[in-house]
Amino acid sequence: MKFTKYAGNPILKPNPAVAWESLCVLNPAVVYRPEDGLFHMIYRAAGNDATHYIYLGYATSKDGVHFLRRSPTPLIAPDKDGADGGGTEDPRLVRIGDYYYLTYASRVFAPGQYWKNEPHDYGFHPEFGPHVLNSNDTETHLAVSKDLLHWKKLGRITNAKDDDRDVVIFPRRIGDRFYRTSRPSLRYGKGYPNRKPAIWIAESTDLLEWDEPLNLLYDGTEEWESLKVGASCPPLETKDGWLLIYHGVSATDKAYRVGAFLLDLDDPRKILAKTKNPLMEPEFPYETEGYYNGCVFPTANLVKDGLLYLYYGAADRFIGLATIDFAELVKELKEGRL
């Protein structure tokens, strides 16, 4: 069983007429709102500037396939003199009660066009200063909105020394706690139970302050996830457990592929089932030719009329859509047939 990719992919491409999204659009967050009958997409975008500032744009759709951009300016932009000064990347979005919570990755400085592997001097070299000034590593930030249009940035929610991203929040309290997964890229090797970057899980009472220590959830067992693994999309609740889509990267070909877990409803630190084989992998030119060749990177999923919609970044350049029968996926995952 595998996801079926939309025949008209990519569903969103760069817009050459608008500078801040002229080079790439990728890695979107998407929710469906029954009250207005629309799919709402918040997507990562960048223009063709050498510094490579990264923004979040906004689009809507009536059918989940054909999206209309809603603004000539970014929905959320980096504060270039602030903690998210380098960009607002890879959004993940959940609705909890009447509010929407958005996690996004950021750096203190814009990363430059990273696929070119060119040296980049950020101009700060404090001997004893904050780690991120020298490393420009990733932190993950939280923003909140009531209408998806007006956002309040609340600041970082990950340890600035962890180079942490791929943060996805569970869409409700479990007991009296909130849970999130993330991939702290520097937590591996000596002193850690994992030998490569892995998926960790954390708890909180308020979504902003997260408890230490983090708990290791999964560090990859298959060849297609032998370099690193990370959570992809916000978990979806089913009667059999939380369905969590994740990605794995192979040490052999460096390609990104897609898998899934079922986590315990009452204790998401417990994995009940997982896929052995990938549910999706790069195969078409829009996934194999871009700024990261060989990449399908899901960041949003939702269920409508029994169909699971999976939105993903393709080769760090485009946005694609794939679908699968939701109930059948959960059934086969639970029964260990994937």
C-alpha cells in the first residue's frame, strides 16, 4: 500500500512575478475549516537572493488541490533583527479549541542558498556568546492565531543548543499534558541512546515551556532511514492510536522517504505499530530535480470524506499532494502489513 500522487503535481510552484516567492515554494502547513469549507495553506517560500531569507505565504482552496494565493506579501516574515531573523521555515499547524498553533523552524541569520555549499560568514564570532551566533543552528518557534490571518509570535520552544526542528504538536491534551515530537540534530552519539539524529518526544503544560529531559521515541531501523529520521505531520487521532507520518533519509542515496507510526492514545511515547517499507518515495522529476534532489518531505495531513490528504515539499522547490484511504491505511498499519 502506498500513497497515490496527484497526477497534476506539483500543485503549487514558485511565482516569478513576486520576489519573495520567485525561487521556491515548499513544505506547507494545511488545515480544513468546515465553517468556511476551505483548505487553508501556509507555505514556505523564498526568492532568488543570495542571503536566502525565508517567508511564509498563504493560500486557500475549495477542493484541496487548486490553491489560490491570498496576499502579495508574506503572511509571516522573519524579524531580521530578531531571534527568527534568518527565516520562517517548514510550518506545522494544529487547531486546539478556538486557536491555531503554528510551529516553524528558524535561524538567527539567513542561511544563504544552502544547496550550493558555499562558505557563508554571518559576521558574529563571540568567544563565549550564545551557541547559535556561531553555528546559525535551527531553533523552533511558536506562533498563535484565532483566524489564520493575524499571528502572534511567542518565541522559541526548543533548546538553542540542540539544532532542533521537525516539531509537531499533538492536537489536544493527553491527560493533563501536551506532547510534541522533534528532531534535535545534536542529540546523538556518545552519551545518547541513538547513533544518528532521531525523533524525540517532550511534554508541556502550556505549549511554550517544554520539560527536560526529552524522551527518545524512534531512531530508525531500516536502510531507507539509516541517516536520520524526523516527524513530518501533526498526529491524527484514530480509535486505534495516533497516526504519525514521519520521514527517513537513507545513508546510501540521501533520499527522503515516508513512513508512519501508530502511537498509544493515552501514552504517545509508546509505538504500537510502524511501517517497515516506505509509503512514498521520490520518483518524478519534480521530486528528483531541484535544490535537494530526491526529496519528498511531508509537513501536513488531514482527513476529509475518508481520504487522507498528504501535502509535501518536492526537491525543496515545489509543493505536491498525495492521497490514501485513511481507514485502510490505519487497518493495514495496525495489522503489521506495511
